[in-house]
Amino acid sequence: MIQAGLIGATGYTGEELLYLLLRHPEIEVTALSAMVDKPVSMAELFPRVSGLTSLTCSLMELGDVASCCDIVFLALPHTVSLTIAPFFLARGKKVVDLSADFRLRDTALYREYYGVNHTQESLLEKAVYGLPEFHRDEIRTATLVANPGCYPTSVILGAGPLVKGGLLGDGPLIASAITGITGAGRKAALPFHFSEASGDLRAYRLLNHQHTPEIVQELGRLGDAPVRLIFVPHIAPLDRGILTTLYVPVAPSVKERELIALYESCYKNEPFVRVLGGDRLPRVKEVCSTNICEIAVRLDAANHVAVVVAAIDNLIKGASGQALQNCNIMCGLNETTGLM
């Protein structure tokens, strides 16, 4: 059995990841830690894990976690992993970091979007961006995986085949994405109270969302050329889920059947990407509580624009499920084990 520790076990992504880990046939959860005042029973905190574990979560010493784990998941606020990931890596542990701390290669961008200096530049060379559909081989040998953000997962999976295939035309790629309220995390904030969010739909962090440089970086790597992006995120009164619509300029010669064939070829062997055919379009309801990304592509021939729609569960494929998918790959397990 692989022994796993989870630091940051009491947030939304921590809860989802714990539930997945406890049901995994090849993993034993041996350490749970979070910023708690006193030890708390996970079964009391999250009733759905009742009967699955008798573990308590406490403010554990990092050395205690390292002594009983092969792999450690960090489900922590951005900037916190900078001081914690190096501790485990120095002791030979594998690390999957669910924060943004090791995603951006440009430390100036990290400082601009996250407000602190990056103190672990040497680890950025070791960190592998954990989107298995495009980086599986690198993940297999990684000791540090930077789990992608939720919005970037939907945008990169949605636009990746076009960018990688060299079909991106003139003009910026436009991404309009809607997320559920859990995307803001568990910490209480007025805009996410029920009475504030119910019945509403609004854009936020217009043109300066922290996931923008991550998307630009990774799409640029796939296409081996700079990508221009206009990213507009929205929040809707949903528990969970992301629906992203992409408007991608393509050459006038491109045909819709070519686009569909490209996506089907790119994802034909991917267990967690479902390319929809016919008149079907992705729906949040169809992917919630799964690690699936649904994608559909159409061509606006008059304007030479590919319209791509992608749907994921922000807490699973956008966070905890993808973290477990990466863990499976890192540990030599079947990639789909413990996931659906």
C-alpha cells in the first residue's frame, strides 16, 4: 500500500481528496493535517466519510507527516506550499501541490499575481505541470507535480488540440468561463454568502484573474509560440462545476469535420476526456462528481472561429481528482484507479 498524507484536509479540495483517497484500493491515508485549534474527527467534520476512517485531523509537525508517508498532497492556500514542499522533497517524498506555487515558471508573474516573492526558484525546474493529457510522460518520473488550476484545466483541454495542432489563427483566443461558488474556497466571504450569490450571475477579476498567466504559459508551451488570451471568469449560484466557452480564431481553410477529427484523435485514448458528437454539448450536470472533462467543438465558418465548449467539476478534475490522477501516474498505478 502507498502511504499518503494530506495537509490542508479541511477545505473543499481537501474534503474531496480525502474522500477519494479513502476509497482508493492501493492507498492508505496515514496523516491528516490542517490549521485547526484542536484535533477534529474527520467523520464528524465530513459525515460522508463516516465508516471510511477513524482518523483525526490535527496541526501535525511536518516531521511526523514525513515519517509515515510516501507521497504528500498539499491542499493549501497559495504561497504556503513554498515553505512546506521543500521539506518533504528533501526527505525523498513525492509531492502533489494543489496550489499555484509551482505552476508559473516566471517568478515576476508569480509576484505580480500572488503578491509575494517566489522563494523556491530552484524547484521550478523540477516541478511538472500536472495535466496528464499533455504531460503524462513527465509526470511518471516527477517528484513534484504542480496540480493545474480549475479554470486552466478546462481552457487548456478545450483549446489544446487546436494550439498543439498549429491551427490557431490571427487574433486572441477568448475564454468565457462560469464556475460554481466552491471555486472561491471554504473561507467565508460576503460575495459568496447564499443571499448574495443566489439568483445572480456576474463576472469578476475581469482581465486580471490569477489563472490567466498559467493558461498563457501552458498553451504557449503546447504550441511552442506565444498565445494571446482574453479571459473572462464568471461566478454562478452552483455548488460546483465549470462551463468554459472558447472562441478560437482559425484559418479560413479549416473545415468543421477536420476540427472534430482533430479532437477525437487527440483524446481517443484519454480516459477522462469525452469528446461529444452529434448535437450534444457539455453540461455541468453530466460531469459533476466525476473526473471527466466533456468537450464539443463547432466551427463558425463565416467568422473563421472555432467555438469550443468544455465542462468539468472544479473540485475533482479541476483539483482533487486530477491530483489523484497524477498520484496514480507518479506511483506507477493504473491511472483510473479510484476515479470515475
